[in-house]
Amino acid sequence: MKKLILGIFCLIHALQGMSQVQKQQTYWMRVYARVKLNDKWSWQIEADNRRLFGENQQVQFIAHTHLHRKFGKNTEGSLGFSFSEVWQGDLPVPELRPFQEFYVFQNLSKKWRFSHRFRTEQRWFHNYQSTSLTEGYNFKFRMRYMPRLEYRATSKWIFKSNAELMYHTDDFDQYRYYGGVEYKILTDLSLEAGYLKVYQKRANNKGYFDRNNLRVTLYKDFAVNKMRN
């Protein structure tokens, strides 16, 4: 298995050297709300705005909503929906995306935690030509796998690292790796900042994006019982 994963990433890097690559620097500003409904169920909402450094041009806006259920101490699943707009020049192109997730958690020690996330997505892209949208959508099915490692240094500081591979059923889409740190401002409020590397295939086989991204996330936790009180 390790040899297979290593081979995949070696192949990706080889393709990177052979293909037309557009380098970009972007920043992602994200708000993430987590609502605990009870011991098994939670509802999570995200809004993420992505822009280029320098010219401050809009790249993408994406919002997710997903309902989670715990199946055991170390397993969890969710159903969700995403709405995205990706800017093609000055034209925002919508995408509708139902998705399904499954998580497996492993507590390596009191401070270290490892997890796996498996996600499948049904992606509906609005058709467009040049500077205008046209009728209809085209469909792609995407699979994603993300291993993540967390280190809880103190009650306030959490260090995080993950990698993710995304693959459409007919073609490679992108891979990412991330390193960041989360600081708990309050018990239900925290701020995270980190570096995200993205290598992504561009539309219409025009090569690849090689993106260096600064990602900042504000987390807010809610509990239904506390809200009622």
C-alpha cells in the first residue's frame, strides 16, 4: 500500500514537470460553524472565499452544509451539499455538488490523533461559453481520500497536517497538502491559519494550476441544549 501511494505521488510530480503549469498565490478566508444536536448528530456549515494575491481577483466562492452521525467511538458519516462559483475570467460559473463522507479516527495518544476521510461527490457544472452561461449542466463523479494528523500541544494550541488526493472517474483532478495551527480563543471559538499547496488540473485540458495558498479559518461551535437555555 505504501509503495502504491508513493508511486501515485511520484507520477503526479512527473506529470507536473511535463505539463503546462500556471503558478498562483491565493488566500482563502473561511468561516466554519459546528452545531451539536445531540451525542450522535451534528450539523456543520462552511463558507469559503478564495482570491488571488496581488490583483486581489476572485477565484472561487464555495459553501457547504453537511449533517453528521456518529456510528461508534471512532467512526462517523455525513451527507452534504455544496454550492460553488468558480470565476472563468469575469464570469462566475456555478457548480452543484451533493456529497457523502465516511471518517475513521485513531487516538494514537492523549496528544496525537490520526484520521481518514473518504468522500464521494456528484458534481454538476453549469455549461458556459466565453463570457456567458448556456443551458444545462455537465456531470462528473469525484472520489477523495484525506489522511490527517493532529497534535494537541496544549488546551489552546493544536497543530494540524493533512494530504488529499482527488480523482474523477475518468481522470486525475488534484492533490493537496496542508500544515496549520489552531488557537482556541474561547471554548467554543477558535482561529486557524496555515499553508495549503494545491496542484490541480485546469479545465479543458489546458495544463495545471500550481497554487500556494494562505488559509485562515474561524471556527464557532454551538450546542442545541445551550441555545435552548
